[in-house]
Amino acid sequence: AASVFFDLWKVSTMSERINLMLVAEEALERDPTCFAPIASDLISLLGDKDVSRRGDTADLLGRTTLVEAIAPLEALRHDLNADVAEIAGEALEELKARLPS
């Protein structure tokens, strides 16, 4: 199911991603590790040419517990697009808050 989600996410429009985010939130509530199989695929989209996809992917990663997303989100805080950089910073804080201490 995770790979199907990624296939939809990588080609989605901004409005489609709103609905996909709702699905993602429900999936993560049921299984916080559900996106682990596609972690590297999602992280790769942080470099997408589509500004909204970069920001939305950062937001999605912030809702996970994928520790491998920490360094890429830290790097994205320096994105040329100020909105993406801000979203990355917020996502990073959210992700770190979800991790066990």
C-alpha cells in the first residue's frame, strides 16, 4: 500500500495532495511506521522542482517517525523558497517531537 501511495503522491497536484495527506494521517495514526518502506522515495522528493511538492513532502515527513528524514529536512531549511524552508523547519521540529526520548 505504501508504494501505491508514493506512486500517487509523486505525480499529484496540490489539491490531490490535500486528500492524500488525509489518508496519510489516518494511516500514520494506525501504524506510525507505515511509510518506512518508501522513506527514501519520499525523501528524494524533497529535491523536486515543484515547490509545493517539496513543501508538502516535508510536511508529510514531519508527521512520521522516520529518523532518516532528519538530515534532509535540516538541509531543506535552507531552501531558496522561504515557504519551503519554513515548512521544513516546522516538520523537523514535529518529527523530532514524535521520536522517543
